[in-house]
Amino acid sequence: MSASDPVLVLINGPLGCGKSTLGEALAESLDQGVFIDGDALCALNPPPNDEHAVLNTSLSLLLNQHWASGYFRFFVSHAWESADHMDQLASTLQQAIPSLTVRSLLLTLPREENLERIERRRAARAIDETAFEDRQFAHEYEVFSNAVGNELGIPLDASADVEALVVKVSGLLGLA
């Protein structure tokens, strides 16, 4: 992979682990970078019958537009709970941009630290989503804690400050 080849980094993990924060920081730190919040693309009311199809189609359109505009480093945050869903996304996007390399990270945190981050985030929100977040976190934390190997992404301890994580991810994925 050369420095200007298109690369997509899927930033995976449970609620509150820092996916969006890391994605934004990576896009801001690396030239020709774009951050896309996958959860925002799926936040539809009523919820779609097939959230993954909506996400895949939306990301395909967005990445194709950004690629045509000269961007080639894409960072997408979302909670993918299965390797199949991630593989389907990669296949969809590689049809739009055949030279696209897809890499994935699975952000991890100790449970208590993750819960503390969620609590800090709640203090800044206008809408109380405590019940939803508690259910979602419990489910996602179990799913991601039981992941085997790298099936849901390369495990990355997200405890460090965001600047250190940007340096680590850039080096790990050859983006520097």
C-alpha cells in the first residue's frame, strides 16, 4: 500500500470507548482524511428494517463522493457485532473503489473505565438516554469481550490519550 492508496479504517467497539473521538482525531491529523460517524447514518426514525444495508449503501455513496474529490483516508466509527457485517461492508465499498484497502480496529477498555466515560458523556447531553445506553453497553460489551482473535478488528487498548492513540494507530496501520 502506497501513501496515496485509498484506505478505510473501521473503528469498532462498545458504546463510549472512544470510537468517534479517535476517528475525528485521525481524520484531522492525517492529510486527505475524512471521518464518518456510522451510527449517525443509521439514526433513522423509525429504524430501518436492515440497518446494515442502510449503512453500507450510505457509506458507499459518501466514500465514492469523497474519493472523487481527492480524499483517500477514511475513518468510520460504528459498533459492528459480526465479522460477516464487516465483510459485507468491505465488499460493498470495494465495488465502488476497487483499490480500497479495509482495515479494522476493535477499541477496548476495562469495563469500569468504559462506564466512567459513558457517565462523563451523559453530563454533556441534552437528552437523557441512560436506559438505552445502559442496555446497549451491556450487550455490546459482552459481544466485544467475547470476540475471538481479530474477527472484529485488531484489538487496541483505548485507555491512552487521543494524541497517543493517533500516533499508535498511524504507525500500526502504516498511515504516517
